[in-house]
Amino acid sequence: METSVSREKSVRAFERARQLIPGGVNSPARAFGAVGGVPLFIDHASGQHLYDVDGNRYLDYIGSWGPMILGHAHPEVLAAIAEAASKGTSFGAPTERESHLAELILAAVPSMERVRLVSSGTEATMSAIRVARGATGRSKIIKFAGCYHGHVDSLLVSAGSAAATLGVPDSPGVTAGTSQDTIVLNYNDVAALENVFAEHPHTIAAVILEPVVGNMGTVIPTPSFLQALRTLTKSDGAVLIFDEVMTGFRVAYGGAQSLFGIDPDITTLGKIVGGGMPLAAYGGKASIMDNVMPAGKVYQAGTLAGNPLATAAGAKTLELLRDNPPYDHLEKICSTLGQGLQSAAKAHGIPTQLQRVGSMMTLFFNESPVIDWPSADRSDRKRFARYFWSLIDQGIYMPCSQFEALFVSATHTMSDIEQTIDAASRFFQTET
Ligand SMILES: *Cc1c(COP(=O)(O)O)cnc(C)c1O
């Protein structure tokens, strides 16, 4: 089964990077910490393929952790970036490109009446929390264990074992003072949510969640959870924030809120909205967003915000998705992949939970459905690490953790899917 591929140049590149950059990477997940071993250093990418510095080709199921829904190096996106670059790369002054992208976003996500462009998903969620607090004059926020909202201090908090714990920071450097206003609950736990609102009436500024979770692996909200979120926040006067940095333009053009028919008060976007460039956004009801400076008093700014190259890439990506929607194709190939992987595992007696919405999906090595962080945490990480490396050896680049969603792009073909299922079957056979 093992194709003895050389990864020598990646090994050397990692040794060099580790002398220069903490852990050798500029974002921790890239270091392959959850599966062990040396990360692949990438030379270039095209369509559904990544090429490492040793010249190996991989079928890519990460897509830069979400943005590359059209595949890598899409010719029209590249042309839009080049055209923008030829006119200068940053002005620090308003451009019509920003309004063009804002129009595309507001048309796609009708709950957003105003939008502010920023440079990363972290900035978007941080700013959304700030404007929610500024608009309500309240301090406390509710987040859910296992949901990731970027490395914002007040959001780098997860649950202890109790259903509702007052936040304890996940990271040194986040002070207890910062996290004490963060309440952490389990995802899909309606009773806990009701209790918090009953115990702290009119003190919660915002509830933030991933409306389909990608960051503990793919976890789907129950209809009663979504309904409770909307009803409780509305009657209490708290701001409901859908963090659609991953799901926006991914699970549907209008994001998870369009699938579920729920209008949040604020939405955060990132990843796809920047077309592979550093761009993200937050926006929502005008009555909330008009608190943002200079319309209002909540300060938020960015030297490179609304950058012309990034807005060009984002706008072209959204136009292509709007005018030639790949979502039916994505649904078809990703459901075929999911069913194929799950039945191959079953054929070898390996218990799995396949959880998918559109083109984001996780195969959990788990005996029972994953509905929240405690159930995700029962997955077999060791088996996942073996699965990951077996697929790498067979030229398939899956997310390097059990708790990350995989993504399919518009450039993946049915034969790619068949090849992936065959490779996974060969692995499952070795597990029995
Ligand atoms: C990726 C992600 C973020 C953080 O975005 P960055 O651009 O990495 O700062 C926030 N929220 C969700 C749901 C994400 O998936």
C-alpha cells in the first residue's frame, strides 16, 4: 500500500523554519501536531491539487482551510488580482471596489444591512463582540465549547466539565479578567441556554456560535437549539452573532442562515469572502452597525482593510459563485465521498459517524453521533492519525486533525472521489 514517497525537502524546510518561526509555522494547525510528523511544505497549487517542495502531488481536501471553494489558482480570480495590482496595491483611502464587494455581500446575506471589511476572521469576530457590547451597554457573552472564533482573547475560552462554567482561559496570556465575562455552554444544549438567560437577565451582550460547527469537526445544530437561540436573544435584548467565517458561501451562497431560515443580528464572514486573500467582514442590522466609528462611537479600524487586491479576489469569487453556482456539484460529490467512506469503514467493522452539510464534512471515528464537544472528544484520535498518514502516503491531503472539517472544491471530480474512497478502503483493511 505504501508508495514510498520522498518528503526530504519538507523535512529540511521544517528544520530551517523551526529556527526562525515559533514551531516552524505561522498558524499552529499547520504543524501537524495532532497527527505527529513533519508538515508538507507547499510549492504551488492548481485546481484540486497541491504540489509539495519534493514534487509530490496531493489531492487537497483542505482548500486553505476553506477559502478555495473554486479550486486553487482559478484563472479569473488570478486575473482580477493582477488587474487590481497593476493599479497599485494599497491606498489607505476609499475605493469603489469596496462598495462593489459590500453590495455583493449584502445581496447574498439579506440579514446584513451594513458591512465593515476587515483583514481576518479573528478581526471580524473581535469587532462583532465589541459592537455588540457597545450597542447593548452589556459585558457578558455566551460562546459554545468547541466553537472556534479566531484568537480573540475573550473567545479563547472553552468549557470545563459542568454544563455552564464561567470562563477559564485556554491560553497563557489571556487574563482571568478578560475571560470572566465569557460564559461557555455546550453546543445544542437548550436547557443550559435557557438557564443562563434566566439567571442573568438583561446582562448578556451577545451569543456567538458557528451555525454549523467546523472547528470541532462538523457538528450540526438541532432545530430546537437554533430556535431557542433566536427566541431567547430577541426577548432578552442580546445580540445573536452567527460566525459564518467558515460556512458563509460554503454550505450555501447565503450561508447557514439561509439554509436554516434564521436571521442573526450580526454575521461574521471570512475565508471564501476573500477569495484566498486576507479579507473578512462583519455586518448586520443597521441599528447595530451604525454604532461603528465614524458613524458611531465604537472604534474599529485597519490600515489594510478593504485592500484593493483582496477586494478584487473576493468580488470575483462571489460573482463566479453567484453566476455559476457549484453547489449542486459540491453536494453530489461530497455526499458520494461521505457515503463511500462510511460504507468502506463499515465493511471493515470500523465504527464511524459521518457528519456533513454540503461540501463540509467530518468522518468521526466515534461510536455515537457527535452533537457537542464532550461527544466529539470521545473520537479515536490515534486511529485518525493513522488514517491521515495512510492517505498522505497515497497522495491525499486531508485535514490534519479529527476535529477539522474537510472541504471539497468545484474542481474535484467524481474520479477524485473514487480514488479517495479506494485509498481509505485500503487503510480500513489494515485496521482489521
Ligand atoms: C477560521 C475561522 C475564524 C478565524 O479566522 P482567521 O482568518 O483565521 O482569523 C473564525 N471563526 C471561524 C468559524 C473560523 O472557521
